[in-house]
Amino acid sequence: MSTEAGIDVQRQLESLIQDFRTSDPPMPVIVLHAEDAADDGRVTELVDELSEGQQRHGTRLAVAPTEPQPGDLDPTARAARLLVDLGDSRKWGDRSASYRPYSFPRLNLVRALQEATDDPEMREHWPTAPGGTPDGNVQRERAQTHLLRILARQRWRPRRPSRRNRQVLLNDVQQFLPMGALGAFTALLTRPEWYVAVLAGIGLMVLLAGLNHVPGRAPLFLWLRRESRWFLTTTFLQSAARRRSTSVRLLRPVRSWRAIAARAYDVAEAMREGGPFPLQLYVLALFEDLRDNHRRGSWDLRGFKRTRPPVLFLRRAGRENGGIELIRAVSDVRSRRSELDPLLIVAGVAADDAALLDRGADARPAPDRPRQPPSPPPRLPQRLRHWYDEWAGNLRADQSPSRTNALPWVLRLPLPHDELVQLRQADWRCVRARHRPPLARVVWSAHSLLLVLALVVTAGVVHARELHRTYCSAGLLTADRDTERRPAPGGGTECVGIATGDVRFGAHLSGGTTGEGKRLQELERLVSAENSEVLRDHPDAYVTVVYAGPLSSSSVDPSLVKGAEELTGVYLAQRVVNENYTVKLRVLLANGGADMGHQRVTADAIAEYADRDPTVVGVVGFGRDLQSSPDVTRRLHAAGLPVVSGTNSATYLPKEFSNWFSLAAPDEHQAGALGLVARQLRAGGGSPHALVLARDTKESQDRYTSEQALYGGEMLKRERFRLLPAQRYRVANGKPELRLHAESICRGEDVPSVIYFAGRVEDVGPLMTQLTTEPGCANRQISILTGDDLSKARFSGTGGRDGVAPRITLYHAALAELKEAASRTAFYEDAATYLPWLENGKATYDAADFASGQTALSHDAARALYWAASLGDVRQSRAATWVNLRHVRLDGMATGTIDFTDAPLYQERRGHSIVLNRVRRTPEGVSRAEVLCSRPAGSTRPLTVRECSIE
């Protein structure tokens, strides 16, 4: 600053601005004038220096054009023109001044209304008849309609140059951002791909923006804009409301539109009449916009970030440019309103015009305040502070209506000549301003927002990747938690759990478009279609059964035979039931993984889903005996779910769990039946040697082979064989390590004539190969006894790839007697009707799709569980189904008669279907299987040696 007065005034301004950082002090209109008219020019220069200094300090400021205005206008109209351009944010400095640019929606709305009122097209439409008369009412309606048409053409905004159209478009689009975000979030709830949600949000925004800019129409959601809400609710315009509704509601657009249309016409009529009303409305709109731009309670905390108040500079305020009238209007509006606004006005006034801002001659001091001013301080800084304190203290009395012509919000600062003398350049000084950024600028800013967004996006991406890595069906934020991805044997992952949504296990198979994989995908499609029909047509008359089986494969064992065949039987039962019974059957699929390796996870998923769906009455499947089978059965027992298994031959499960029902002959029964064969093999005399060769299960979950080895060894002891030490072979990378065991068996002193093989069907081929090449076994007759897992084999005599070595006879048990039961069942007719892939629509018990018996067993298990769940042709509860299972007796099933009526609690039941098969090499070099003896389901008569003769 080049003068002492400038330094002192700038110091006073900075003191007032610093107070603004922590509170809301009243902002005066500071009027600077010289005591001597000869110093008017220096006052103008001082105002320019103050403006330049505040701009360097980061104050957002505007300089009103005080040059003489063309045209024959009264002072009030000239004052209004000073405010017209202040609705442009560029007039308030650049973006570096403080936070982001100001916005003036209210001031621009008033300006748009003024331009529409002054439009030449409106001149001939204003009503001429008196108000309240029929003609006057009709003319008023027409004028209102035309005014709204002009406003719609202007987009309810002031006319702008074409270069501003893009910014206007962006400002309009901002109001649609929340709706775009809402559309994206709504799309996310359906768990689509992330780009679908983004496109949904962007598409909704583009659609709304397009509708918003239809030519000749008012903007979309006009009545919800903040300027419209202010326009309808401010008490300053209430007198023009004429008792019309000012209600603005999102769900009542027609009523809200009528309210704003009526208010716009009423205000236009008042503005057309002229007088002080238009100027005061401009001032009020400016104050409201600035107050909103500094509101601390906003979403962006802009009031805490803009710590310096806006300053409006009037270089030379006078009558000829409307400056005096503007100052009067500011004081009048502030006196009428109770809110404080942040605008600080600094005006330079000629010494001769200063008297225009004095009180009138009839102004009287407040009666309760003595007129004894203190002695003026000797220095200008002290006088400035004293003048401000006295002015702030007198505001309460000076705003009284009785103080005619009073300008209570004006603080006049007369500057003496000696304070306006220009100093030497070396003595020029600038009052420093504090530039410490407020905490809100650091914590809640665009940079922090970008950082937070980056962290949120990173966390979202990580979370989404984790969801996709953990669950089989996942979106950007949500996932179907009923199915999970788990490690598969040999590497990779498999999808396990219960498929309750859009999950299809066949879609997660590697190379699953051929063979059993293709069959599984087709079965899933058929079951899903049947379920959809049940839910659509019979929503109150169905029960839900869960099939749990091995519906995925691994690189070690890519076979899906067991799961595909069991699911075929369950689907066939579903179709038969739904075609012939009132209570319908819905089937959900649950995958326990390759060889049911993740059946614990599957059991938990089934139990959790059953808690949500009371229509689930039980489970079919879990047909593999593993170390986790007791835990699985216990978990389902706790959930109140009975289990009907078709192929799980565990002896201990029905003894330990009351909810376990199985159609498979237990391992102990199988070993006892094979004892009939062993007795005949020993009948030649002497005590031949025998050996139990079992799969090592220490590093696996398999329990079936351990049970088979236990009961097989006990059976050989009962039949008085001389037992050699049992041997256990390991499985590495899915392949059995049998070479050393074959050498030990065949090259020992005592070569066994009978081997009880407690292994899996996939291990038989390598065993045959090893025994064939060992000299001690190649020329010796050896009999191999084994359990029901060999029923899954397809021997070369029936077109399969499995076989036995020369001079080796294989005896194995099977779980399903199909030949005897075939004549008394409709199973094969139903299969020919409902299974679309059968050639020529024919099905027989010895066909490749049915020979193993797994399809028949799973069909009978599903039919038994359904019978218990629909007793009396009425849908039963889960608990009732459990009880009803002990009363199930079904004739004409695929394996015979399913009878649970004699199944005692915690004991074995009788009446399982069982078959003893013999497999030998024929002279033609193929392996052919033949049935030695069998019993259909429902028969409790034990097998005999005579029936099972090997002669």
C-alpha cells in the first residue's frame, strides 16, 4: 500500500477477514471518502490498491463496473445493472482464489425472469383488463402461458453466449449424477458384470440429460432445484403469492410445477412495475447465493474451506452509475432479513456524495443510548477499529423502522488528507495474510476424495477378485454364497455347495462339453426347467429334495460316471412324480466335489439353505463313505434333515445316526456274501493262503476301503484261510503304486490263492497288469474278491475298457439286482419316455446307462424320500418326513421293494438288494461278467452256497 490510510484500511480489512475464519461477524458496506474533495482521485487509487492486495491474498472478489452507463435510466435501474453480471463466476476471480468457483443459481434465475419480462414478445401479452374480472383472468392466464414459453426457451436461465452452452450443459447434468449412481447401484443388486452396472448408470444419466434438453420444454425436475425451492419459500416474495400453494414435493410434480409457474408470473408482474423491488430482489438473490456458497453444513464443507469472505469493490459509487442506490438497497435488504451474509463491500465515494449516505434530518438517536461520543483516538488505525466496534454495536437500534433514511449497514470512513499522501516507495507496506489451509481443505478435498476413491476402488477390485476367487457366481459387490470354489485334486478349482441361483456345475468343468460333462449339463438344464415349472404353476404344493453327489471331476480322475448316473435317476424320479402326483417335487443339486472330497462344505451349505427354505425335506446322495461322513451326517442331523443314500454302503452310519437311510448293502453284508464264494474256493482241501490288499487311506479321506479291508479280513478268518500279512498300497497323482506289492505277492514263499482287494475300481486295471507280468502269478489260478465299487466297471465283454488278466477270476458284489426286478417295475418305460438321449427311446436293465445300478438306486432313494414327504398326498414338514421314512414300503421300484418298516433305530436293517458277479477271461480274450446269485430289494432271505455256486 502506498499510503498510510491504505495500510491502515488494509489492516482493518484483514482483521475483519481473520475474524471470519472462526465466526460470522456482520459484514458492513465500508464507504471510503476523503475529507477534502481534492483527494477523491487518491481514494479511488486506494480502492484499486485494496482490490489488488486482496486478490494477492487469495480473496475471491469482484469489481463492479462503475463507469457511466448509456441510456436514460433511473438510478435504481442503473444499480440493478451493476449486479447483472455478478452471476457469472468468472467475475469473482480465477479458480486459484479459494476452493472452486462460486455458483449463482438464484441470481441467474432472477436475471432469467427479468429478461423474459423485458422480452419484446411479452409486450402485447400483458393483461390490460382489471384483475379479478373475467377478461382480466383470461388475459392473465394467456400472459402466464406465454411467459412460461419464453422461460422454457431460455431453459429458465439468462441468455448466454454460445461459448457458455457447454458449461450450462455440464451444470444441468450434475443434478443427474445421484440418479446415475442410484441406477448403477440398482444394477449391482442383480450381480451383473461390473461394466453392466457402469453402463446402466451412464445410460440413465444420458437419458435424463437428453430429456432435460428437449427444445422448448422446461428443464427436468425444475421444481427440485435449490433456486426453485428458494424462489417458492422466501418470505421476501410471499406478498406476490396471492394465496397460492408453495409446496414442492418429489412425488407431486404437477402441483409443484403449478406453484412455481404461478410464482414466476406474480414476480414478473412486480418486476414490470419497476421501483425498488427488482433491485432488492437482485440483492437478495446475490446474498442467498453467497450464503449458500459459504454454508458450513454443506456436503462438501465449503464453508470451512472458504475462510475468506467474498469482497465486492465499487471504485467510485455515485448517483450517475447507480452505486449509491446499490448501497442503499444492500442496507435495506439486510435490515429486512435476519440472516448474516458473508459479502463485504468496499466502495469509494466522492467527498461531495458522502452526504447522500447520511441519515435524514428527522433521524433521532435511540432514546436509551446517550449521545456522548468518546474523544477521537489520535491515530487512524485506532479510529478505524473504534468506528467498526461502534457500528456493530449500534446495529440493533439502527435497524429500527422508525429511523427513517437510516443506512445502518454502512460504515463510513472519512480519510484525512495527511493519511492519503503517497509515501516513498521504500516505505510502502503490505499487510500479510495467513495462508494456512483449513483442516477441511486437507481432509475433505478433491485430492483426498481421489485418494479415498482410489482406495475404495482398489478395495472394491480386491474384494471383487476375492469374491470371484471364493464363490462360483459373483458380481462386483455381491456373490451367491451357497456355492464356493475349492481346490480340486491334481490342481485347479471346482465348484462345490448347493446350486440355488444361476450356478450350473457343468459350466465349471474343464472340457465339459463331451461325454459325461455334456450329459451333466443337459441334466442340469432339464432339472432347472422342471423346477421352474413347479415354482410357476404349483407354488404352494411342492417339496424340495436336495441331491448331493460328485458333480465335478479332476485332472487326476476326469470321470463323472457316478454323478451323472445318480443325477439321471433323481431327475427321472422327479419327472415321474410331477407327472402323476398332486404334490410336486423340486430338486436342488449339491456338488460334493470330485470323489466327494468337499462334502463337509456341501453339507454346511445344504443345512444353511434349509434354514432359509422350509420346503427342503431331505437329502438324497452322499454315496461315498469317507472320513468326513460322520461329520456330514451329524451336521444334517442337527438341521433336521434325513438322508437317503443309494450307494453308500457304510455299516456304521445307520448304527450311529437315526437320520441315515441307505439302499446299499452294508460292507459287512457284502463281505459275508462273498464268504459264500470263499468257502467254495477253500473246499478243495487244506488251508490255502489268502491276503488282504487294501488301499492306504492315511493321506486320503477314503473310509470305504478301510471298512472293506476290515470286514474282508474277518470273513477270510471265518472261512479258515491262512492269512498272510495285509498289504496297503499308496496312490500318487491318481495312480496306484502296485509294482512292489505284486512282486511281494508273487515271488514270496506262499503265494495266496485268494486276494481280498479293498480298493477302488480305477485300481483294478493296474493290479491285473502287474499280476499278469509276475512269473509267480502268471501261471497260477488266483481269485480276487472285492466289494461293490467294481459295479461301476464296464468290462470288455460289454463294450467297456476294463478287464481281468488270464487265469484270474474276479468276484465282486453289486448293490442293485436289476434283472429280476425289471419285470415288475415301470422304471425302464419311464426312462424311455423322459430321458431324451436314449437311442430309439428304449431302455433295458443291461444297457450301459443302467447296468451299474446307480441310476436305479438313486431313483428309488428319491422316490422313497418323496413318499415320506407327501404322505396322504399332502405336503409334509421336514420333521414329519423324517418320521414317515420308517413307514415307507414301495413295491415296483427299479431294484425291487423299498422297505424301511423293519429298520430299527441305531441298528442294521435287512432287505437290501445285492448281487454277486463273476468276471473271467473268455477264450476270445475278452472279459465277461456273469451273475452268480442275487436278491432283489425287499427280500430278507439270505443267500446260500447252492445259489451262489461257482461250478
